[in-house]
Amino acid sequence: MAYLGTEQVVIDDRVFDIANGYGTVHSISKKKFVVLFDNGRRIEFDANGSLGGTRRIYWHDPIVVAPPRDKTKWEGFIRLIAAVLAVVDPK
């Protein structure tokens, strides 16, 4: 079975690859799944959304903003987003 984070991937799910953009899950096996991308490419990923050991598939584009150079500002932004997520999706 394929999972992105804690949610199971099923055929016809829309997913986002950091190199190819959005695509649709075409097929799933025990250890892999295939995505057909809007740009015409067809790529097989590991069951966790990795290609060559690097995670590339997400439910949506994982980049919200470009990180600033200042590490303190970036860490503050991450803490802020984590706090908002805890309110929106408490688990």
C-alpha cells in the first residue's frame, strides 16, 4: 500500500511532484505507484512517494514561501506555521 504521510494513496488521487507538478495516480502495487503527470510524463515512485531515495510526491506543493536567508526568521516562520496547523488540525 502507498501512503503520503499518514494518508493512503488510491488510484485517481491528484498528487504533486516537486519536479513535474500535478499528476494523477494511475496504478498501485505493494511497493510502488505510478503517476501520470499533466505534462505527459509517467513515473513510478516508492510506496512513500520517493524516487531514488528522495521524497518527491506530496498532496500539494509543499513550498508555501521561499525561505529567507536569515535562519532566525525562517525558524520563526516554521514555529508559526506549526502553531497554526495545531489549531486547524489538532491530533
